[in-house]
Amino acid sequence: MSNSVVIIPTYNEIENIETIIRAVFSLNKSFHILIVDDNSPDKTAAKVVELQSEFKDQLFLENREKKAGLGTAYVYGFKWALDKKYDYIFEMDADFSHNPTDLEKLYQACEEGAEVAIGSRYVTGVNVVNWPLSRVLLSFFASYYVKKITGMKIHDATAGFMCYRRNVLEIINLDEIKFIGYAFQIEMKYRSYCKKLKIVEVPIIFTDRTKGQSKMSNSIIKEAIFGVISLRMRQLFNRL
């Protein structure tokens, strides 16, 4: 029985799903995996079901009826992981933009005292591969904007490669999480920061996906821009 579970939300990741699962299970540290699939038309879930016979009691699948956003997928996974008594709960993308070997670095950071470990693209400069300059600038200045509005001393506030100690997800009221896109990542960090939890950034190299399609959209960007102001205002009025 592993004490750690990696939550991977999926929507149309058939090109990546088997490879990412095998990569995680090849690590020296034992991890379990929970796939939260939003009824992918490309049969991502069917491939996971096929692999479950090989990785019995290690690979888990939760099917949702429709695409409902990254944030709701993670909250669903967090509640599942808490119910199953995992001590360390990870977030990771399916597309290899997050290197599975870095899971062990995030785990070590939490073992050494961090309550929230962030796989950070910007804590030691700009460590991003295969992104166009416009996307790098958007991401970098988004984190700078979040830092200025919220006061968080975090270099990569929009990062989606994370490890949470169990107590963090028990302290944060998951039913109060408001955002469903990438603003979800900011909200989780800000709620952790406001509760004075120990947050550590672990440097990683982020590599843009080579297979499948990005889920980024204008609505997700708008949610992040205005969501940060909303978070700060709610915190100021003691409503966070």
C-alpha cells in the first residue's frame, strides 16, 4: 500500500495516458494513480480500464459524466484521496509537461517539512521548454501579477504540478473552492498561504506537450485575471 496518490485529470488524452501511467509506476518511490476522466470521446477511460488488470490495486479510475473543468476534477480527486487515507496527494498533467521523475522531488520536499510543494517553473529563472515566447510571457507575468495582488511570495502561482500533505486538504474547505480553470491553482495556493501553511517551491523544467491538444482558452485566462482580485477582496473582508 502506497502512502501517495497522483491525481491526473483527463479529457482526450488517449495519446499520452498509457505512457504517463507506466512512467509513474516505473519510479523507485511507490505511487498510486487516480485518473479522473471527464467522459473523453477518444476512449481515454477505456485504456485506463485495460491497464487496471496489469496494475491491480495501484491504478484507479473515476468517470465523470461530462467535461466540468480542471478545478472540479481535482476537488473530486482530493475528496477521493482523503477518503482512501493517503498521506500525500499530488496533482500532475497527463501530457508530460510535468516530468514524472520530479514526483520524487516533491515528495521529498514534503517529507522534509513542507506542507505544500510546488513544482516551480520560475523559482530559479525561467525553466520552460517548447513554449512560444508569448506563452512564456503570459505565464510569467501572470505569476508576477498574482504576487503583487495577493502578497504571496510564490514565483509560480499558476503551477499545476503539486504535492499536498493530507492535513492541507483537511484544513481547506474544498466545498468552498470557487474556480474551475487555472485560477483553481491560484486559489489553492492562496488559501494555503492564508492559513500560514509551509509552502516550498521545488525547481522543475516544464516541457510543453507534444501530443494531444492544450485545454487553454480565453475564458480560463479571464477567470484567472479577475479571480485573483476576487480572492483578495474576499480575504480582506474575511470571507475566504
